[in-house]
Amino acid sequence: MLDMLFHPAMIRPLVAVIIASIVSSVVGVFTVLRGFSTLSAAITHSSFAGASIAVIYGVNPLLGALAVSLGFSGLTAYASRGNERRADVFVGMMFGFSTAIAVLFLSLARTYTATAWSFIVGDVLGVSLIDLYTLVAVAVVALCIVALFYKEFKFITFDPEAAEAMGLRASLYHYLMVFLIALFSVVAVKVVGIILAVVLLVAPAAAAYEFSHGLERMLSLSLLVSLASGVAGFLLSLYFNVATSAMIGICASAAYLAALLASPKRRRCAKCKEVATSRRVAKEV
């Protein structure tokens, strides 16, 4: 299997998996902490519509996915700012609307059915050199945004009211966080597809949360879990000759489930509940 891994044809797919894992580990942390999991699913679905439109008009699908997902993420950020109920309605509507657009354009050219399927489930083994350059560019932009505004992101994530009171433009950074999800969706659509993009985004960060009490540690653990899931899924898919996106999704989900079972936070909470219950019973007696 190692000979197959270092084959020239496997280098590009492996690099694409690593890029997607790195971006997902960073963006996923803020997605989990801000409660944007459902919102991220809607944005990744909108990237499917953009890719479908681009295929019909002979444009690079990743550029189409980027344009439409950025547009939808801006609308979503506007709808979710300060009104969670309205955001839920908009996100639910966007699921259907973006899918309807994708189906409409694909119905206009039925010969692109195979291409559409690759967006749904991913086609990392078919990553071209142009696709890889696009993934690298999008990843660099996403990571640079996080690096430049890391302190502001951290502030509004843990104490948005204090951030507003100190004059920080929380709405601006709220938009930037949502845009980061759109950038991730472009990276993920080629690697794991729109169905499994949310798993790759959320699972590593959620697993890291179970063992973290600080943002820096959570970022480090999320990166470790994401890279391990991505590379392990890629290798297992080659060994068993199955879909790469499926194996990556399974590995990421398994890591999260294992983290839940071994979580010191949950054991501590359970112990606290037992102590509180015993104290309440003692008082009643």
C-alpha cells in the first residue's frame, strides 16, 4: 500500500485531503463554539448549486461553488445576526432553494449527471492540478483571515456582549466567521462532497472540545484529529478499494464517538450531579 501511496497519481489527492483537514480543523473550532453546525450544512449545500451552474457554463466548478457559497453565506450571516429564530427559518429555506437551483441546472444538461454525483460524494482521486491550486489558494485565504483576526474571533466567541461594549465591531467578525465556512465548503466539495463536508468540519472540533478548556488546546487537538481522520480515511480507502469520502467521514465520526466515551468533562459533570443529588437527599433527611 505504501508503494501505491507514493505513486505520483496519489500525491495530489493526498495533498488535497491534508489541505481540507487543516482548514476544517481551524474553521470547525469556531463553528462548534458558535453553534453554526446547521448553518454550515446549509452553506455547503449552496456550494453544490454554484458548482452545478459552473459546470453547465464551462467554468471551473470550484470557482462557481466559491461565488455562490459566499453569496449565500452573506445572506445567512445577515439573517442570523441577532435573531436566531429568523436564522433557523432562513437556513431551512436555503437548504431547499440551493438544492432546487442545482437540480434545475443539472436537468438542463443531463450529460453532467456523473459530474454532479462527484460533488455530492466527493472525488478526491480526480483532483486536477488546477483544482489543487484553487484549494491551496482558498485555504491560504481562510487561514490568513483566522491568523489576522484571531484575537477578535476569540473575544466575540466567548464574550460577545463585552466585545460589543468595548466597541468591537462584532457584526463584522460574525460575517467573517460565516465566510470562513463558505471557504471551507469549496475545499471540502472536491474532497468529501457536500454530504460529508459537515462531518469533516464538525466532528474533529467537537472531539477536541471534550478534552479542552482553552481555545489554543482545542485548535491543536482539532488539527490532530482532523489530520488523523483524513489521512487514515484516505489510506483505508486505498487498501479496501472503497470511496475515500466515506472512509474519511467514518474515521472522523468514530473519533468523535470515542471522544464522547472517554470525555473527562462528561465524567466530571456526572460526578457533580451525583454530589448535588446526595447533598439534596441529605438536606431532605
